[in-house]
Amino acid sequence: MTESTPEVTFEKKDPKIRRVVTAHDAEGKSYVWKDGYATNLKFPNPRMVSALLWCVESVPADFMGDEDMGDRILGTAPPPGGARFMFSELGPGDKTKRPPLHKTDTIDFKIVISGEVTCINDKDEVILKPGDVFIGRGNNHAWFNHGTVPCRSVTFMLDGKPKREGSVSGMQQQREP
């Protein structure tokens, strides 16, 4: 017998994540450059919204530029050699449907803010709760919300190596020599 989850409505809406970004003026003095809601939103599936908060093209990163790196259009992965910082909200799902696994050529740092999310790996599953930190090292994985409320988290993805065929951020983004 399969366990069923009552249908939970997940409304696709702006999660209202405030971003405060600082900069330097001509004399090198710091000031608040941007203060407002993140606007670079994606709705990759019916139960998820994500907001790119910032990205960098390389590490060490140039912090003197005047481009809003939160406005960049990126796929799942950070820029080659770079990093991405994002917020996500994942709505509850049907417990009878296991999400497909995927792998990225990144090191991922996820902090759960509210709700719960299950990380599914090849061999096991672990439930993350508010305050828990997940560090993924290019592993095959999927995210699933078995709860009744949306899970909110922030994730920092750092480009990694090696680049592997079949990974979300692998060979298709590898730089030309």
C-alpha cells in the first residue's frame, strides 16, 4: 500500500527576499548600493521558486565591479570557475513520487531556514530541518519536501572538478583551453 500526501497548494509567487548589496564610492568609502527584493526569479517546476541573489565569475572574486551580478541569467550551475548564491522555496510533494536524481560538478552548501527537505542520494536519504547545513560534493542527489509547508533555504554553489559527462554543470560548460 502506498502512502499518499494530501494535496497541498503551492502558489507560484515572489518570495520577497530582500537583498542588501554594498559598494565603494570613488573615494573607496562603502555604501548601500542596492536595497530591495530579489527580482531574478525562476520557477523550474510547479513546486519550486528560486532567486539568484549573486554570482561571481571566478575565485578570488572581483568586488569592485558595477554590474548587479544578481541579474545574471544562469542555468543550474555557477559560471565556470565561479560561484552562485541563491534562495529557494520548495513546496510539499506527493510521497508516492520519487524525484529523479541529478549530479552537478559543484560543491553545494545549503542552509535550511524553515520547513523541512529530504536529500535523496543513491544509497540513502536524510531530512534537513531549520538550521541544518548540507554540504554536497558533486554527488547524485534530489530534493523532496515530505512536509506540509514549503521549505525555504539558501544555497551557495562553487564550481568544482572534475567535469563529468551527464552532470548538470559538467562538460557542456567546460571552458575552452
